[in-house]
Amino acid sequence: MNRIPFRQRLFRVLLRLFPSEFRGDFGPEMTQAFEDERRDAAAAGRTGRAGFWWRTVRGMAMTGPREHASVMLRDAGYGLRLMRAHPGVTLTALLTIALGVGANTAMFSVVNGVLFKVPFHDPDRLVTVRVGAPGSMSAAITVSQFETWRDRVRAFDGITGFTLLSPVLTGHGEATRLAGECVSAEAFAILDGTPVIGRPFTASEDRAGQPLLAVIGHDLWTTRLGGDASIVGRTIALDQEPVTVVGIAGPTFGGPHAYGRTNLWMPLAPCLDRLRAQGRRAQSVNVYGRLAGGVTLPVAAAEMESALERDATAAPDGQAVQVELAPLLDELIGDVREPLLALLGAAGFVLLIASANVASLLLGRAHARRKELAVRAALGCSRARIVRQLLTESLVFGITGGALGLLVANWILGTILAMRPASVPGLHRVGMDWRVLAVCLFASLGTGLLFGLLPAITGAHVSPAAALGEFGRGAAGSARQRARSALVIAEIALSLALLVGAGLLTRTFLHLRPDNPGFKPDGKLIVTVTLPRAPSSKSDSSTAFFDQFFERLRSQPVFAGVSASSTLPLTGNVRMPATVAVAGHPLGRRPNVDMPVVTANYFDEIGMAILRGRGFSRDDSSGSQPVTVINETMARRFWPAASPLGAYITAEERPGLSVTRTVVGIVNDVRGTGNRLGAFSQAYVPWAQGGSTYMTVVLRTDEPAERVAPIIQSQMAALNPNLPVESIEPLNAVLSRSVSLWRFAAWVMSLFAGLAVVLASVGLFAVVGWSVTERTREIGVRMALGASRSQILSLIARRALVWTALGLALGLGLAVATTRFLASWMVDVSPLDRTTFAAAAGLMAVVALTAAYVPARRATKVDPLVTLRAE
Amino acid sequence: MTPAPRDPARLLPLSPAMFHVLAALAESPRHGYAIIKDVLERTQGRVALSTGTLYGLVKRLRAEGLIVESAHRPTASDGDDERRRYYRLTDFGRAVAVAEAQRLEQMVVVARASSLLKGRQRA
């Protein structure tokens, strides 16, 4: 057998780098020239041969792709000319692609910022620690447990304790409360936070009795401290005490809670000293660790459990403690991962619908171009060449539409970010970056390929004889029709699934939107003030301070009413005593009873109703009998049958201070925050008998926050110039923030569903329109033979009905399969909620049939005489 | 393909490789490998075109109407293969090559005037 020599096979492979057209033209003579040259090179010895092969391979590898590019540019140029020649089709297609690509790009940049831009290396090895017994695990770890693990457990590369300290910075502009975190020295290493200037603190500085130090956050450094590197080594005043700055963190470092905006980090042990000096227990911390390479979660947990067993001080009650480890990322973004990906999936659906629509549009154009394509085929243009040209044209569409899509994405993203969905962490990382641009390009090219493929293949199937002979509707015609029907059915199905998703999220939002949150938020501003806890601080001093502050505010005519509470509804803040006993019965370790301290007029001012008994009055003073007013939930929980009025509640309201209070009244529930709709058990404590270093003042006024802010600040400054007023905002804003996540989810999903429905109905409209155009002759003949208008209408509409019915059936299936991904964002609404499914299907059916009716009606207006004469 | 009279200056400057191919065809029609060899000889081995590069150039020169396939084939004395195609300069191609040569000449004049080529004036 004649074997082809290796060199020739190799050269053939190299020839494949060239476009087929080029190969057809020059292939044989290139092979001949290659043979000639090789023969001469063989005579020139080894060096000559090596030089020859190097030249040949390099030349082919460089020229082949260049030739491909030139063919592509030519096809693209042709595509652009075609786009200009049919502005209507072009504009529709571009707009459709822009919407699809825009939705995806915007949604991807959210997902990218929140889920993908993880600021740690190997985030899977970062874990959070919980301890306790099965069913009651807690992230509160005692300091001695943490120290045992830190000193004895080898499963970690590093482990850090963590607690919060929010000192007030003075001496650099207005007094400001900082968001501070207390961490162990290892935290910087395990969380990739080596300071960019200065150093982290050392293990020897993280010991009890050592002075407090600080590594300051990059933002704080640039905004408040002037971005001056010489701050390192100097002191700043925190809670009016000098604290030495040892380092400045990098701009991306955010501590374990990387998604928040922490301003500074301090060593854990001195922090705990300070907290205790302020009269807090400071007995427990949160614990984060970085697992050593190759160590699994169960192995590390087992080692931690056995370390505790060996150390009696860490488990003082002698009970075995169970340790549970979970990835840190789950804690940070676990709740939003699935719904965000679901929204990205929804955007993907929109892109698919857009692709289907454009494919359908181009199918129509390919049909209109069949003559041109047939001429090319007749002139010897291969099918592959025609497919390639049509695909290149589609890619031109895709890329142009994608560029417009960036504008759409920018708009959608701007709107999403303006909604500030409160519980989506890391939104400040969201923005356009190379990944987003790459996805946008990929989506554009992918869309171009997706919608280009079908028309390209059907277009390339043109039989020259059939097309040139102008036989309108042969086998190719029905194949095209089938393809279009399939596209329309798919569009309806995808749109319905999106509609259902949007419906479910909207229902959740409407359900959560607190029409009646249990208080009246209109015309009220809130101001938060936290007093420092000085070592000598008794509640008396903070009470006196707040009393003066309230009085000063009351003297301002702009405020019609001034009241205050230690915990404001819907903020998620609670004041939970360590132990509570109701009518003599202790409630166990974590009693879950919130005991807000409120001023006597708070219930009236905020608009809560006393349901039974009485509210607080000025008579409830520090010297009178301790009293409490409980909410409905608490009354139901502990006194389901009897009246709670006159009953006793004993609680350790401050470390070492138990107070027994008499229930004197019941107020209505106020709504819980976020998806915790049900209210907490609450037992309100009168201000004069409680006291708190943290109060939110509720001001009744019609003036906007900006106008009254200077008044509030000047009143505060007159009392203590070193105390910051933390936030001044309308109570309504708090309310709105509490449902911002659902507003965001419902808005995004509804936007996508809306786009999908519009695109699908445009698609259906166009396809029915084409089928009418294509069947004009048939309709004319039928009418000439006596068919009535309603018979013609039903002839056309029947098809649209079948498509819609199939689309709806598929769409319901798709919705059933996919809505569960949104489940974690749905509150009190089932992912299979029948009403929503029915309403969405009904809406889709109405829209689809309306879209089909308009062109179908046109069919009834066909004049048989005109059509038959045209024949 | 496009023999309409055009201004040769519009195609200038040519790439060196393009110019070498035109120069190789200035005297007589040649096939691909003959062009490669001619360029190599004229440039004393400094410019070695590869097959791939050459045919990329041939395609472009042909599309621009600078060369065409020659109907005239030499006798089969040197093992002529029917796969070979011979190319020749068109009138336009010759005009472009001349224009490029003149352009290069002017550059050399400038270089001499500014003493850049002082030591090599007589060479």
C-alpha cells in the first residue's frame, strides 16, 4: 500500500489552518512548492532542513489565522451592509439582543460582586465554629474554649477569636462611631490581611493586660485620617483614650465579616479587657479558623472536641461539648447564593428568549435571501462556506447588540444598586470588571451563535433549483415553519416560568410589606445615640444624660413629640437578658425574650395600642414598684388561658442584677424584621426603671432629616461634643429597608418576566404574521372558494392556540422544576403556590393570544381577487 | 480581477516582502517556489519567504490586481509540474513596484543628504 510520507501529512495538517476557500485555490501549488523547497533543503544538510521546517511551520501558523480573519472581516462587512439595508429587522434584532445581554450582564455583575469576588484565598478552608448540644448549637464560644483550641488544636493553620467593639473616634473632625472588630493576631494571616503599611499586631500584644492597639481600615485611613502614612506609630483617640496605630489594612481587607465595612481591628485580649472594664460580661467570642491543608471539617471538629474533653476549664460543667464547623462563606453569603443564582438563571431565560426571537427573525430573513444564497451555491460556494458567512453575520448582530446591551446593563445595575437590598452582602463590590465584560462578550457571541445556527443551517440547505425556480413552500418551507413553531413554544414556556417566579416573589414582597407594622411610621424621624460605657458608669449617669438630651429636644418647637426606645422595631436589634423566669419558672439558657427600655410616652408616640391594662406613666419611677408591659405574643406564649396582668417576670437585666417586674399591660405586636414576620416575645421596661446606654430617639416632625440634623447635632454637642449622633433618618426608611431584599428580588424578577413576555409576544406576533404572509395565496384561494372570514381566522388562530397551549404546558413544568431555587427568599408563600401559577398562566395565555390575534385578523382582510391576480 | 486604472501611490508603502515578490516577477513570470528562490538569491539569503507567507502575499497581490496568473508556461525542462501556477506582473503591478522603488530611492537620497549613509556612499 502506498503510504503518504509523514512530511506530507504534516503539511496537510498545516494547510488545514487556512480557510477552505484559500486551500481550494492554492493548496495544490503550495504542496508542490513545499516539496520543491524540501528537496533543496535536504541537500543543505541538517541546518538547512531545520531552517526549512522552522520557516514552513512558522509561516503557515502565522498566515492561516490571518487569512481566516480577512474572510471573517469580509463577511462581517457584508453583514453590516445588510443590517443597514433592512433597518426595521436590524433595529428589532439589536434591541432584542441588547435587552437579553443587558439583563444577563447586570445580573452577572451582581453575582460576580457578591458570590465570586471572594476576598480570601482558598475560601473553602475558612470555617466558623459552633458548639453546644444537637439542636442548640451556638456561635458563642467561651474565651477559655477558644484559648484551648488556639493552643492545642493542630488541625488549623490559624484560628482567631472575634468580637465587636465600636469605639468613638475623636480628634479627627466630627466625633464618629467606628465599626471595630477585635481579632487574634493570626486573623491577618488566615484572612489574607497583611497591612499595606505598618504591621499586624503580634501574639504577644494580644494578651490580657496589654495596651489596646489598632490596625486601621483603608477607607478610614483615606477619608478621616488624611491618608498620611505617618499615622502609623502615632496614637488616635478612641473613646477618648489614646490607641497606637500599628498598621493600615489593604483596601480589600474586611476581616472575617469581609462583606461589611469595618473601620479598624484591635487585638482580642486587650479588647475583652476593655469590654469588661465597661461592665460587660465579655465571656464569649466567635471563632473562625483556616483549616490546615488536607484536613476535613469532621476531622478538625473531632480534634476540637477531644481538646475540650482533656481541658476541664474549657468545659466547666463537665458535659461533653459538640463542635460543628461550617464554611465561613456559607455564613457570609449562604442565604443569598441560591436566589442570586436563580435570578441569574432568570436572566439566562431572557437571553434564550431573545435568541429564539432573533433566530426566528433571521429565519425569515434567510428565507427572503434564499435566492441570493442559491446563486452562491450554484456558483460553487460550499455549504460550509455559506453557513460560515451567515454565522459571521449573526455574530456581527450579536456583538453590536451586546455593545448596546452594556448600556442596558448599566441602567439595570444602577437601579438594582439604588434599591440597596439590605441583606445582600458585598454589594459595594458590584461593578463592571473584566469578568463582567468577558461574560457580556461571551453572552453576545454565544447569542450570535445560538440564534445564527438555525437560520444558517436552514439557509445553507437551499436547493438552487428550488429557490431559483421560486417554489415558495416545499420541504424547506415546512422545516422552517416547524423550527419557528418550536421557537415560539419555547419562548412562551420560558416566559411563563419567569412570570411564575416573578409572581411568587411579588406575592412574598406584598405579603411582607408592612401595611400595618404595628406602629405608625409616618412623620417620624429616628436618631440613634450610643453612650460610651466608662468604667465608673452606673445606669444613673446614662439616664441623666438621656433625660437632658430628651428635654433639650422637647424644647425645640420643630419636634411635636419626643420618645425613645432601646430597640427599634424592624432593625433586628434586641435586648435579651441572659435569664428570664416567668411567674417563677426559669425559661432555660436562651429565653428569647426581648426587653426593650422605652420612655413612658413611647407607645403613644410611635402609635402602638394598649390592648389591656395600662401603659407606662411618669409614676413608674425608679423608686416605684418595677413594672412591665408585654406584647400579645408574649401573653399568648406564657398565658394562653389566663390573664397575665399582675403576673411576675424576673430577668437578669444587667450582669448580676435581677429584677422582678409586675405585668401591668399588654400592647400590640410590632412586626419582626425581614422574613421573621412573627413578633418576638417582648416585655417592655419603663425608661425610669431600666436605663440603657443605647437609645433610639423617635422625633415626631414634618421636617426632613437634613433640615433638623443640625438642630439635633447642636443639642448633642452642647451636652457632649465627643459623642456622635449615629443616624438621623425617617422611620419609614427603616421600614422600607426591612423589605428591601424582597423589593429587589421581586423587581428584578418582574423586570425579567416583563421583558420575557414582551419578547415572546413580539415573537409570536411575527411568526403568525409570517405564516399569514406565506399563506396569502392559499387564503385567497380558500376565500375565493367560499371560506368565511371566521373560518380563515380559525385556520390561522388554531395554530397559535396549539403553540400557546404547548408553551403553557411546558412552561408550567419548567416553573415547577425551577421555582424551588427561589424558595429561600419566599416567606409564607409556597414555591408551588397554585394561585400564582394559575394567574401567570392566564396572563401569558391572554398576552400570547392577543399577540396572535392581530396578524390573524389581517388574514381575514385578504382580498382573493388581488392575491389571485398576483398569481 | 480589478484592472481599472488606479493610482499606484495609493498602495504605497508596500511591505518589504510584497516588494520582493513584485521584484522577483519583474523580469519574467515565475511559479511560487521560483519566487521564493529568487528573493533568497537577490537578498543574499537575508529574506527567506516561507510557502505560507508567500501564498498569503500572492492572494493579496492578485486581489489588488498587481499580479495575475500567467498563461505562458515555460517548457517542461525543469521538471514542471501541472500543479504549479505561474504569475506575472500586471501593468498596474509594475507601476506600483516602480513607484515603490522610487519612493525607496528618495529615502536613500535623503539618508545620504543627512550623512546617514556617509561611509557607504561609494558602495
